[in-house]
Amino acid sequence: MMSVIARHHEALALLRETMGAVREDAAVMPFGIADMDERLADGGLALDGLHEVSAATPTLTDDAAATLFAVGIAARAAQANGRRVLWALTRFDLYAPGLEQAGLDPATLLFVEAREDKDVLAVMEDGLRHGSLAAVVGEVKRADMVATRRLQLAAMTGKTPALLSRRWRRQGICPLAELSAAMTRWRIASAPSARLPAAGVGRARWTVELARQRGGPPFTLELDACDDTGRLALPAVPRDRAPAAAGAAARAA
Amino acid sequence: MPRGGGWRPGARWAQGDAGRRARIAEEVAALPLHQRPTMQEMGRRSEAAEHPFKRSVPVAQPQPTVVAPIPFAIPMILAEQSGQRQIISAACPAALALGLVPGMAVTQARALIPELDIRPADAETDRIVLDSLTLHAVRHWTPIAAPSGADGIWLDLSGAEHLHGGEDRFCRRLIGFCRRFGFTARVAVAGTPGAAHALARFGRDPVTAIPCGGEAQALAGLPLAALRLAPEALAAAARFGLDRIVDLLPLPRGPLARRLGLASVRRLDEALGRVPEPIVPVVPEETPVTLRRLLEPISTADAIEQVISDLLADMVERLQERGAGARTLVLTLERVDGSEQRVAIGTSRPSRDAAHLARLFHLRIERIDPGEGVETMRLAATRTDQLGATTLGATFAGDDVADVTTLVDQLAGRVGGAALFTAAPVESDVPERAVCRADPLAAPTGWPAWRRPVRLLRRPEPLVNVIALLPDQPPRRFTWRGQLHAVVAGDGPERIHGEWWRRDGEVWAVRDYFRVEDDAGARFWLFRRGDGVDPKTGDLSWYLHGLFG
């Protein structure tokens, strides 16, 4: 009995070691926020996998927040290696100056406006397999398990991160309820920002929820939105009204 | 009356018939240039000069032939730089009718006609057009064709005129062809290129044809400029009083060569056919074509792909010889039943990469319908561009140069070239006009610095029940798509004026943009039409234009 269990433990330990060794040489992009990175299984966002982002409610503002989250990640990936970012969508309503203010220079963006979701997925796969891009972002309504598995394989082959932004199809069903082969799945909602002493809107704030990840538990955090380099930040804890408001300005990570 | 009577032969006052000289001068002026009597015939040894101190009876100025000015046509001229001033190099018929001639100074022309349309003369483009016309001639009319000067083409019709139904018919078709392109053409058919050149430019009719051996007679009345003489030779000939070709014919060759130069004598011989002048033809470039005839008809996709890769290997060799890269490749498959299928691919940059081109064909392969079987496959590079050797130093050193052009070609093959773009800034304050689509391989710069939302609505949506303090406070609450939002914080206003040069309605229009946050944390970009002070600037209605994250 004990030897069987001991042998099982040994086998598990061996497996964990080999899997760990495989995951070690994969590139990882940390968020720069200690609270977040230590809760992520790889210590950051895996740069050769598929990650999904979705809005928490079907409103347009949460959708904009989810988009900006993806933009921040893509911006940091593009800044790290100077390559271009491919954005595949079916309807083009992004506003380029807004993207630039989140850190993603529109000169590095290559847009593809396809007619249907399956074309968007095919274009994403082409871009991932090509291997000369910093990141590939796609906006779809429908992506089933087979498609996400193909995207994950393509991301591993091309060593390029893939970000899939899922939009709401029907009012009641969260898009993350579908099965997927993604490594991490995020749900973003916009939250009230810190009040400033003067009249004005301060830095935006989001409720960032990691709904599911491979090899770790989910968590929820409230974070400040991306600044103009695409980095998130922890909001300052308001100890006192006046100095807290002053310190709520971007504490760059 | 001067002392002594002042008699001298030819004195004007002694002539009984007053005005005879005026009438003769009138008649002479009415003749075209090449028919006027020479100075020798007029009995003059030099040009008549007016007496500097006496004002003679004004000779009736020879009226230029009155050409009716073309109504409603703005005269256009082409100006070129000649030394320090600009002169007219070409004038349209309306300008010619108004008296402007090539060689006149542009300032004089502008002073004469204020509403003149002056364009710069572009000799380079003219040459390119002439070259392409010559290439067309070589491909369609005769194998030997060359540009002659800067405004003409030589065609060697020996042996080719029967294909076009005879010389007359060919000349008429040629004039009609040029007229369809907007050119006025003059055609001359002669036994020597020099004679044809002279007759086409200085002959009387638009179409002239002279029999072999009749060059001397046909060229007799033409001026010396028709022989393509150098300007110094023309000046020397004018000094000697030689102004028609017929003057040169009886002169002995030795003294003529000494006075006008050996080149002039050679030109005369070439024109008259005594010395041959070959035309150096223009050779058109062949499109590289590779062909594979198959022993057995194939109909499977794998076999077709294999043949495509063989064809591409041959094509890459041909392109390498020329130092060119393919931009457009057309694959033609001939089926057993005689019909043809065509598949074409295009690349955004010239490419000699067989693997990349094979992948582009692979995307189109399901459009091919092999039918009973394909027996011949032909690949032609219809469009090629220069592609020199590419440096591989960077790849060997290990830094990977991220080249997106192959990816762009691949994606263009999948979704079409129009679906690929990058966002480029447009210099405009109005937000919805500030972005445009640009070529995916361009690198635009110059973005506005103020805060902008990430999603812009296609059309701004009206808001109702808005409560705001005028003139520059953000709203306290608004209702959008049936939902009430209570505003907690707001930034603004950012004033954007309309573009008065685009639409009349935007002359006074003003938009005040606010960035507001509601109690749930949602951030909006809304604007109010009007500045709240002046009713002309807007009707104070509120709209939602974009969403921040």
C-alpha cells in the first residue's frame, strides 16, 4: 500500500519536474505587479499561448475596457521586440488615437477586416504560424474548442502570443462559459476610479478577474487601467482623502 | 526735295504706281513660308531696313490669316525653361488662334492673354509616352520601329504594309488610332527615313506618300530645317542665302561641306537615298514563361501542386538571370477538352522566393476545376520589377529581421487586398475624420496628443434628459439608449471647431467634448453642439461619440 502510494508520489514528482522543465524555457511576460504575477501559474503571461479576454457585462463600456486590456498586453509585447501586431476583426470601429494613448503605436498595427468569424480565426492562425509578429489579436463572437486548440498549437509553433477577444452574443450567457483550450481567460469590467481633489476624471480603473488558468486558481483584482506605455498598476490605498487622491496618480510599475 | 533732284534708281517717289511695293509685300506675306520667293528673286541683297529718321507711309501690314478664336476654350500652353527665361514650347489650337506661337516668351503671352493656362513642359513623360507607343508599334504593326526625335516614330513598312491593307489604309488607321488617344498625327511614307521625317513635319498634307526615287522632287520646296541640320549649319546656310533644299541640290559638294559641315552633306545624302540610314529597332522585353507538358493528364490537387513547384523553380531561375522579381504570376492550365483555366497571384513586393509563391498558389488551388484532366500547365510572370541581390548578413548574425511582407501577401491572398490596412492620421480636428486607412506596409506618424477613446461610434448617438450647467460644465446626468447614467466626474470641455471649407453647415459649428465617468465606473466621450454663448454655434444638443475603457 505505502509503496504503491510512494511510487505514485514519485511518478507525480517526476511528471511535475518534466512538465516544469518544458514550461521553464517558454518565454513569459510578467505584468510588473507582484500581486498579480505571483498568482499566475507561469509568473506572468505566457508568450507562446492563447489567452482569452471578455467583458464582464454586455455593455459597450466594459467591452472597451476589455479591448484596452488586450491593447496593453499587445503594446508591451510590441515594445519588447519591436515587431508588428496583427489585429483581425469583422467590423472596424477602433479609434487609432485611443490605441496610441494606450501604448500601441498605430504604425505597428496591421488590421485585417474579414467578413466572417471563421476568416478571422484563419487569419489569426496564419499570422501566428508566420512567426514574425509581436502579437496577434482577434475579435470573434464564436470560437469553438477545435478552433481554440488550433490557435494554441499555432501560437506554440510560431512562439507568438495570441489574444482572443470574445464578444457577447446573447444577453444572459457569458462568452467565457464556452469550453476553450486557452491558457488564461480574463474577464474585465470597468470600476469607479479614484476621486480627485479637483474636478476631473482620474485614471480609469478596472475589475480584472482571471476566470480560469491552466495550472492555477482564479483570482480577482482591482487595478488601474493602462497608462500610455500599456502597463497596469495597483491603485493606491486611500489612507486619507487629500494625500490619497494625490497619490492615486499612476504609480508606474 | 534734296538738292540735285535726288534721283536714284528705284526711288520710291519716282515710281508712278504708288503702293506697288505695298501690294507686292502683301502678296508675298500671304504665301506660306516655303513658297515665298527667295531674296535673290526679290532683287534684294539684304533685308530691307526702315530709314531710322524718316517715317515712311505705313506699309499695309500683312494681316495674318484670321483664324476664328475657338469660343469657350481656355487657351493652354506648355512652358519650358530656356536660359534665363521661360518660352512657350507648345500651344493648343485655341492659343495658336489667338496668336501665340512656340518660341514666344511666356511673360509676353501672359500679358497678351490674361486667362492663359500655363503648364510646365514635361519632356520625360513625353518620352515615356513615345516609348510606349513605339513598343505598341513593334508588337502590333511592324517589327522595326524606333522613336525619331522627341515627337515622332519611324516605322519600317517594307514587307508589312500588305498586312494592314496597303499604305493608304494603314496611314488612315494610324491617324485614327492617334486621334483616339487625343494626339494629332501627320504621316509620311517615303523611301528613306530622312525624307519621311522631313515630309511628316514640314509637308503640306497630313498624309503624304511619295514613290521610291521621288524624294528629290518632293523635298525640293521644304526648308532646310527639315533635314535635321545642326543649328550652326542652319545659321551658316541662312547667311549664304540658302533656305530651301532645292538650293542645296545644284551646289558642288566640296564647297558645301566646307561651309555647312560634313554632317549636313551626309544628312542631305541620307534624305535623298544616296547613303543608307538604318533604323535601330526597339526590342520589346519578353515576359518570362515556363511550360510543362504532361505525359498523362493529371487531376489531383497534389499532382497539380507538384507541377506548380517545378514551374516555380524554373521561373525563379529565369528571374534570377534578369535580376528581376515577380509581382504578378499567371498560371494557365489547359485541359484535355481544350478549355483553359487561369489562376493569378500577386505580391506586394517583387519576390523570387519559390516557397512563398507556392504557398500563395496553394490558397487558390481549390478554385481550379481539372475536369477530365490537365495536360499542359504554363506559368507567366506578367509583371516583374527589379530585384537585386538581398543581403543575408542580418540573418546569419542571428538578429531576426521581422519581415511582414510575406505575411501580408498571404493574408491578401486569403481575404483580399482591400481588407488589409493600417490606420494613418489625417490632419483634422474633427475626430471622425482624423483617421484613414493606409497601405499595410506604410509607416504613418503624427498622432494627436489629447485623450481619445478606444472605440468610436459610427454615428454620434443623441442623448436625452441631459442636465448640465452652461457653458463649460460637464453634464450631471444623461440618458443613453434608455438607461440613466449619473455622472460622478467629468473632464473638459475640449472645443473642436467645424471645418468650414468642407461644408457650409460647419462654418460656425462648434463641439465641446467632455470625458465623463458615471457611478458604475463606465467612461464616455460625449459632446455638446454649441458653446452655450452664441446660438449660431450649435443648438445645445448632446451626443455620445465614443467609449473609454
